[in-house]
Amino acid sequence: MKRQLVCWCLVLLGLSAAQGAEPVRLVPALSPVDNPLKGLVPYAKPKPGRFPHSMEFTYIPLSDLMQGPADFNWKRLEDFLSGVASRGNQAVFRIWLEFPDQKIGVPRFLIDQGVKITNWVNLRGAAPAKNHTPDYSDERLVRALETFIAELGRRYDHDPRVGFITAGLLGAWGEWHDDSRRDLFASRATQTRVLQAYEKAFSKTPILLRYPAGNNDRWYIPNTSRPFGYHDDSFAWATLATGNRRDRWFFLTRMQAAGNDAVDKWKTHPIGGEIRPEIWGQVFDEKPQNSRAQDFAECVRQTHVTWLMDTDMFREPASRQRYERAIAQVRGMGYDFYVQTADVSRPAGKKLSIALQVVNQGVAPFYHDWALELGALSSEGKVLHTWPVDWKLVGLLPGDPPRTWQTSVDLGSLSADARIVAVRVVNPLANGKPLGFANADQNRHARGWLSVGTLTGNP
């Protein structure tokens, strides 16, 4: 109790000092583990309380969404997005045509038109898996994919419910490969048309591709100069380069082979993925049981990953040691913003001058251009007034010099109850989780707001 009282007094002293001539250095703290658009991602509607998160994932077959050449039924996707949003989270999803040991995801109208489906059994996995691979060279299928992507973008580009979309559509699980049947996978011509369709349809919502590919890639068209991120779906299993030829498919080996544009992709487009199922959960243990598990922290550091699926952490309660280690490791993913200093002053009567300096302590930038706003709060935390500002979080990279946010606002007829000056990032999802700064005064007076100074002599 005594320690809490001392901390509170220091906070008040720091906020009041912001009225002086010198900027005040704000007290750092750990940022929320469930900060939006980063961290671990469960499948939709996970068991409550298992692990902090701000996103949910699902797969959807194309056949559930497309019934004819221009006939769409968005109910399943809408139900998913609305459900995720109702829990204050954003969504990640992937649309597929073929999924091992599941039904065919090719729309019925295409099969009725004569698009060929090759049924085969993959013997390379832990158990035989039945596959239903469409003829990706069939013009009717390719045109349908182009039409679908265009409509998907028209409806969902910049939808606040959607965090990220993995490109999907081609290959098993929509993961752009067909394992031992390379002969069945989409040609370069089909790949090109699919990527061009995504490029045309989406300008806001990030699209992620499974494999980095440079000019000399054997299987994939070059994608490093296209406006897409990547997702590593064997994270911490086949992520770090080993130098072994048999491991040349590993994510960072492919990234390096694709060239500097791929290596630096994280600076402008997100890296996501899935922790390899064989090491779900245990990858956070001090000594993972599976010896193939790679060092999680090093994988995060080298890939600059922002989000990862890990079903195990959301199925059953984790041991205390695993849970605490996972919290620490996940907090190190993606962005981590700290407002270093605040200078709040009233140079003239009705004007308030604010200058903040913010740095990114994480491993990746923030990829969504969310608005920020200033607020005047009562001492009880009631938001009495807000002012929009043109400040930006996007493009602030780890290691960059502090970014200065500065503005002057007119206090006008501000209520005499106004005591606290605060700033927040506006989650465009109405009930979305607030983005928290790595500051002790985050949520001090009001949820979602970082208190940066006090008002004295209120008009």
C-alpha cells in the first residue's frame, strides 16, 4: 500500500511538472499483452481467460461464399467477423479451395461447368491425407478467383473488423503448396493473376503471402516488390536459417534468397504466421520437449513478426511457468510504443500547447493508419472534451529517433472540471481493445487514455 501511494504521488508530481519550462520524462511500464493487431491468435471464439489476445482466426471454403460467376453469399464470413468484433477483437482469415481430409472447397458451379478435380492421397505427413486439387490452369476457375477477390476487396478492404488476410485460395490449406504433387500446383500465370487481383482490390487491409520469392525462385513468381506481407506457418520449427541444403525452404532462408526487398519487407508490410503445431505451447517452455523447436525469441527478432497462431495456449490452462514465459515472449512481438517525454503548457490564455516524443521499442511498426486524439479529463476520469490531431503511428520503426507529436488546441469554454490532458489511439472498431502505450500513466485516469499532463488555472 505504501509503495502504491509513493508511485501515485510521483505520477501526480510528474504530470504537474509538465506545466513547467522543461519537458517531463514519463515513467515507462510494460504495455498490454492484448494490444490490438499483435500477439497470439486463437481460432474463433476461444475459451475465455486462457490467454490475452486481440485477434481471432478462421478458414472458410470458397464454396461457402461463391455460388455463381457473380453470385455471392457472405453470411459465413459476416457471422465470423461480427462475432469476433462483438468480443472487441479484430479478425484474420483465409479462404481455401482444397483442405486435406475435408470436403472440396471449389464452388459447385465450377465443378458443374467441368473444372477438373484431382483426388489424391498425400503420404508424406504423419498420416495419409486425402486431397481434392482443382485444375488451377482452367480459365473458368481463374476468372472466378479474380471476380471473387475483386468483390472481397470491394466489401472488406479497410473494414475495421479485419486485421489481416492471408492470400489463400491456392494449394492445400490455401497455403500455396501441394507438397509431393508440385505438378498439380498453380502455374506462374495463375499465380500472377491472383496476386494482381489482390493488388488491385486491396489498398488498406494487409494481405500476407506464404512464401517470399525473388527473381530466380523455382516455383513462385517474384513477389518482393508487391505490396504484400508474409506469413510463416512453421514458425519456430522451420524459421531460422540452418545452412543445410535440405532446409532451404525454411522461412528466413527463403527470405534471404529472395533478396533485400524481402528481408526488409517488415518495415512496410506485416509478418505473421502460425507456430508449428508440433510445438504449440511448449515453444514457450524453457526447454521445449520437441528438440526441433527453434529459439522463439530469436525467431521473433529475426523475422520481426507481429502475430502468430498457437491453438494450444487457448485450449487448456497452461502451467504457471509456461504462461508467464509466454506472456513475456508475446509482449516482445510487433510494435511497442513508449511516450518518452511530455511538454504541456499554456503560453496564452485559451491556448494549450502539447509536445510529445514517442519511440517504438518493439520489433515491427504498426501497419494500420489509426487516428489519434487528445482529451481533457476530469480527475475522476470522465472525458470532457476531445481534439483530433494529425499525429501518426505508422512508419515509426524500432530504432528510429523519437518522433515528435506537437500541436496547439483552443481550450474555448472547457469545463472547470477538466484536470488531465491525455492522448489515445482510436481503435476504429467501436468496442475494440484500446492500444496501450508502454507508460505507467496508461489507463491511469481513463481506460484507453495515456495521461500526459495537467491543466492549471482552468478557464
